[in-house]
Amino acid sequence: MHARRIWATLDPYHEPGAILGRRVANEHFLCSLLSAGAFDEHHFFLAGGSQEKALREFLEPRFPGLAAKGGLRFFSRLDLPRMLGATDYHCFHLSDCIVSQPHVARLRNLYSGRIFPVTGPTHSLSYSEHMTAMLQHLWPGTTARDCIVATSRSGQEAVLAYFRELRQHLGLDSERFREPKVERIPLGVDLAAMAPLHGERRAEVRKTLGFGPDMVMVLVFGRIQHHSKLDLLPVVRAFQRLAAQGLGRDRVGLVLGGWADKGDAFHATLQEIAANAGLHMRVVLRPTDEQKRELFGAADVFCSPSDNPQETFGLTMLEASAMGLPIVASDYDGYRDLVVHGETGLLAPTLGLARSGELDAVARVLFDNQYHLLLGQATAVDVRSLAEALGRLAADPGLRLEMGAAGRRRVEREYSWESVIRSHVALWDALWDVQPGGDLAAAHPLHAPYAEIFAANPSARLSPDVRLVCTKAGEAVLREREFPLIYGGVSEWVDPRLLRMLIFLARKPAQAFDLLTRLREAKPDLSLERAEFLLLWTLKQDFLERAETA
């Protein structure tokens, strides 16, 4: 009988809202992991009941067999210390590397008998608070089994650059302040959902967008915001160049699809600019998943001139290739991993900042969209190359088909979610083969020691020699005439059985030291901290009181 393999996380991987790359990637990752059958159980330690309810409603209808045999289990995050001590986990994998990864590693070091891998992927890496987030990873308790999973080569280089900059500026010794491994595994695409569109349905969708059978439809899909992911004005400039070369609005046009905030007038400004430039352009805001597939299926060319460090990977590029579309994109960030220039698409060169000192200093007092706008506006996508690439594909149907077919084959070969999950499972297994190292007893330097920091708040702190005795309210609890109200957020720390024992032991005045010792003898796995918490809580509820001195 094999040992049960248990995968765990703090994250639901399922969230409502806009069709954003992170959300799509997380959902497909989780569903593909559960479909793969690599683990017997999957434990979700969630932040609240609403998360659990939403995740159950999402997963249980999709995986009824797994749910029926206990393969999906849900816990509160307050359960972590207990479950880590009682369960042999194979790994913890989080939905990002930014928020909780080093803190899960600290909990593992404290409570688990197995130093299992703790991993998390990169998404956007450019937010100003990410310098602090990456600092959390540099601490003595990091082990060789902890790993950040970068989705692209440039993302991998960015994470390593964060660590390098932090060490340089803070003088952190690499042997003492260890960093996790940084490995590269890309995201994947749902090949079945992104199958190419053919026949009458394709013609119908194109007709609703104003595209005749002989027109070339170029699709840009993403956030239609000038400060996020990409600036669309260079695309309009490229179309102006095409028009000057004889490829006017009757031969080639542009469709913008994606998310825009309600009340954001940027897309209206773009439409006005496009009209003045003589460009045939349609905008489809907040499309459903089905509408998104139809847009991809109706297009002839996919275009994405990303210029913003918010973009780390480029999931829409995979989706476009899966739909058999040739791609015109900027030679930028993760895009160069996904497009083979001259084979699956064409890349336009980009030029970026040589220095950013003023922007570095001001970014932390700006809104995210303000400094991302400045960073993007200082990244130049070569418009001439963009226009040449679009013109070349617009004029050559055979090349479009050839590149689109090559892109589909490459995605099938390297970027299916099944392949991505196999790579993750192989990584988790391989991390067990290395000696963990690390100072497992080390406190995390960014974990506030609350009892010490706020030691001056109470008039006194609990000491072993304080004498306590049961009150009338405590006697009522022992006689079951009164039942304590234990708040939901405290119930993990207040065991009713131990509470009654504590009150019973204090029927006569007793020192706190003796009471705590007797409690821990009755429950050997009860930590001193939790025993003290229970004692103070019992005092707070007036079930115990300080005994009068003789």
C-alpha cells in the first residue's frame, strides 16, 4: 500500500471577475492538477468560509469522484499548525510567490516533521512593493527545497535581479540569508477550448465585426488601458504606415477585445484616433469566454506589442497559437519564449531605459498605474518593424497558414496544461532529492514578535508564580450551568475539555506554573504558548481570578 501523496495550498485558485491572465492561468492549473491524478488528497487552507463555499461549488461538480473519496479537503488557516504536525505533506504550492510563500516555509519549519517543498509561481513582478515582497524570501530558514517557479526566462532573471539588488543594498550574507531556487516552468493553454474556428460560424462572427471574406482581421486582446500591459497607439501608427503602402481600411482592419474599467474612456479615445487615421477598427469590451474564443477564431493575425513590465509571460500568445494564428508581437519579456521569430510569428525589436533613478524613488508614492504608465511609455516598440510584420502577413495568406499551423504544433508539443503539470510534479519530486539545509529553528526576521513589541501595553505580563483560583462563574461552567461563548476565530485555541480541566485544577488557589504543567501533562502536544493563551482567556472570561494574598 503506497503512502498517500498530499498536495496543499493556501489559495482557492478560483476567483470571480474579469477575464485576466492570472485568473485564467490559476483555474486551469488547478483543474489540470486535479485531472492528472498525481496526488491522493488536495488540502486547501482558506482565508474564510466564503472562499470555501465558492471553491466547493466550483470543484465538486467538476470532480465528483475525487470529492466523494475525500480527495478534496478544506481547512481554516488556523488549522495549519495542527495539520502540519499531523500530516505528511508532499508539497505546498501557492498561486503566487509574492504573498505567503516564505511564511508557509516558516510554519513548516516550526511544526512539520518533514521539510516538504514550498513553491509558488511568478505573475506580474513590477509592482513597487515587490522589492519588500522579495526580501521576505531572504532569511535563514529558507531551504534547498523551496522554489520560486518563474514562467519565463526574463521573469527568472527579474527574480534573481531582485535578490541581487537586495543583497547589495542591505549587505545580506548569502550563506546566512538564503534564497530559494528559481526554476522555469511556463504556463499552459487549454487546447480543447482554443480549437480553431472554421466555416459559417467564422464568417458570421467576422461579418458582425464588419470584415468581409477578403479582409485581413488583426486581433489585439488584453486590457484596453494605456497604463497596463501595452500601449495601443503604436499599433495605430503601424496601420497608418500600412495605409500609406496601399493596405487601407478595405483590405486590413483591427479588432480590440478585452477588459476595460467601467467609465474608462480610453477605448473611445482610441476609436476617435483610429477614425481620424482612416483605420477600420472595432472594440469588444468585457467579452465572455465564448465571445473571446469567437474573436480569436475570426481573426487572421494576432498582434500584441507589449511594452510594460507588468507583463511577465503572455498567456494570450499561447491562446492565439492554439487557435492557429500567426503572431506579431514585441520582442519583450516572456513573449520571446513563446514566439519563434520567422516560424510561428514575427517579433518587433524594443528599446528600454538605461537608468531609472528618479522613477525608482517616486514609484512608492505613486499609484501602480502611474509608474507603470511611465515605465511603459519609456519602452519603445519599433513601429516600422511592427508595420512590416503586419504588412508581410496581411499580404501572404500562405505564410499566415504556415506560421499559424507551426504555432499550434508547438503549443501542442510544449504548452499543454498536461505537460505543465508533469513539469511541476517532476519539480516537486526532484526537490525531495536535495538536502534541505537551512536554519530550521530560525525565526523569520519580518515576523513581528508581538509579545515583545507590545510588552509595555499591559500593566504586567503573565509570570509563573502568579496565583489563580476558580470564580463563581467558573464553578457554574464545571456544573454545566453556564456554557462559555467561544468566538469562531478563537475556537482553534480554546479546547472546551482543557478549559474545564483548568477550572477544575484551580478550585483551590494554585500557581500558574503548576496549572500550565498539569495541562501539558494531560495533553503532551499542547505548546506552552497555547497553554498560556488558554489560561489568560479563562481569566478574561472571569472563570479564574487572581487569588488574594494571605
